[in-house]
Amino acid sequence: MSAPVKDVSELPGKTVLDEYDEPVGEINAIYAIGGEGHPTWVTVEFRPAEGEPKPVFIPLARLKQEDGDLCVSYSIEHIASGPGGADDDSGADKAGSGPEPGAG
């Protein structure tokens, strides 16, 4: 049975699994958007088979706890192509216009 994440303060250092139960990487940081500081994103240290490790953003709302594991319903390929991922050319997190660090 899956459940939403309730205590984000315990997330840093935990490993996220993709939709096929393959490890994506460890959560590095929690990010918030807006003045209230409500956590909305996490960054995961994604380690591709080739190349350097890269932080990728995953929406906090998509993380679920299942049987003691932290899971997301995306494939590694989908995550890697998202914000901050291997194919990111938007510059959102690099230019500072992406999510702002939040409570964590």
C-alpha cells in the first residue's frame, strides 16, 4: 500500500526507486516555491551509466512510501530528462530561476 510522504525532514539521504523498483539516487535537498516555504520538490543525485552525477528535480507530490521504500511512478529515463537532468537545457536550476531551497 502506498502513502504520501508526511515528514519531509526525514527525506535527505533516502534512496528513491523508479516505477520498476530500480534505484534512481539519494535525495539531497528539499525545495519550496513561494513565500510560505511549502515543500514542493526534492533533488535526487542521479548517477547515469555514463557521465557525471547530476541533481534532478522530482515533485514531492509524486513520491510515495511503499512497503518501507520511497518510490516515484516515473522511469529513470523520464526522470533524467526532466528539470536538472541529463538533457536539461532550460537553465532553470542553474540560473537561479528554479525552485528555491526550503525547509528540510
